[in-house]
Amino acid sequence: MNYIFILGTPRSGGTLLYNILCNDLEINPPLPENHLINEIGNIYFNNTERFIIEKSYFFDNKEDLRKLCRSWAVSFLEKIQKRYKKPKKIIIKSYPTTPNFNIIFELIPESHFIFTVRDPRDVIASMIKVGEEQQKIKEENKFPRNINYLSKRVNQYHRILFSNVFKEKNSLLKKSTTIIKYEEMVTNTKHILNNLNKKLGTKIDLKNSSEIWKRSDYIDKKNKNFGFFSKHWKKPITSETIGSYKGVLNSDEISLINIQCRKIMNFFNYN
């Protein structure tokens, strides 16, 4: 059994990639974003931090604690497998896991992580537009037009990519992570999918891009608001969103993002 996690910053193309990958019928159908796997990771991390207090009373050692938390995580993933007719691979999208996905790797080292990256200016512009849509339907605006705040969020999601645990020459975490740029995904989709098929052993054959979302129909019927925030939901792949920040952000906002997210922009050539 292979476990695959879609990670990245919200508005970076993860939902699109997730639906594309789920065209492989040996994978579960697309599911709403998962938070439970992140909570299990948090329990493990938090109790590891206070282990010096608990080690003499509850666990033999840290590996004993890891095995307990791993059993919860694997049991949850196996439950998904049973629920969806035992697919050969389980793939879930979990953005909350992204800032600390090294913890999930520690619990489930047989996992593979796909990290979607997008120009921070386009990400933040899209966040702002989503926040405005949330306000229109009287929901909480989760992406207020505060460039400092949104830039910090974007940086936080990318933090592991710049950490020592990821940079190490023989980093197992790095070997288990595939980074996909949104811009390449929407302009050279076939090449990206061919590489993923080779790396993951998947069988994605995208003959008709208009059918990408076909396996999401059941979600749409259960929850009419699912995907309301994006006009590209259930639409064919398009590259028209590349550089769309120019129609949303003013020059001061763009300059501030260029400064605040400089590390990301330089590393992924978004200059």
C-alpha cells in the first residue's frame, strides 16, 4: 500500500492536481481536505516535546510513543482504503500538514509527498479573491487583505523545504517528496503526469482534460458549496491564471510580497 499526500499553500493548485491524480481508478476518489492526519501528527510532536516528563510513566522510550501514534495514523488510512473498495494507493490532500510534514514522514515513512508550488504573488492574489467571496456569502474571511499576514502564512507553509532536515545531502524526506510548480502543471500537463506515473507507479491517462473532475461529482451533490471559491472548479486546465496577480494587487502590495517572500521567489525563479 502506498500513501500519497498532496501538500502546499492553499491556492497553489493542489485541488487541481489531486483531481488529476484521482483519475487513476486504482486510487481512491477525490476527498475533501483532511485534517485528522495533521492532528495525529500534532499529538505525536507535542508529546515528544514533553517526553522527558512522561517517559518514566507511560512509555518505554520515544519509539514506543511513535509506534502508538503510527498505529492511529495507519488505522485511519486503512479505514479509507476499506471505505473506497480497497484501492491500491491512498491519496489525500492535507494542507494543514504542510508546515510540519516531516512529522508525518516520521510516523509513516512509506509515504510520498507531492508539494505544489506557485508564484507567491498569484497565491496571495487568489487568497484575497477567495476571502472576498467568503464575505459575500456571510462566511468568515479567512484571507483578509493584509499582505504582511498572508506573506507570513505563505512562508510558513514552505518552511520545511528550507529546513536542515530537508537540505541534508541524503535526506530521506527529500527523496520522498516531489515538488511540482503550478505553472508547469498547467502548461505542460502531459510531461508532469508522465513523470508522476514513473515515480509513483500510477496509471493516469488524461485523454480529455474536461473530465478531470468526473470523480468529484459525488462531493458536488452532497455539498453544493464545495469549491464555490474558485471559478476554475470543475473546469478544464487553463494557464490564464499565471500572472493574474497583476489585476488584483497594487504596486505597493506586489513590492511587499517581493520582499517578504523573497526566499521562495528566488529559489523557484519567480522574479
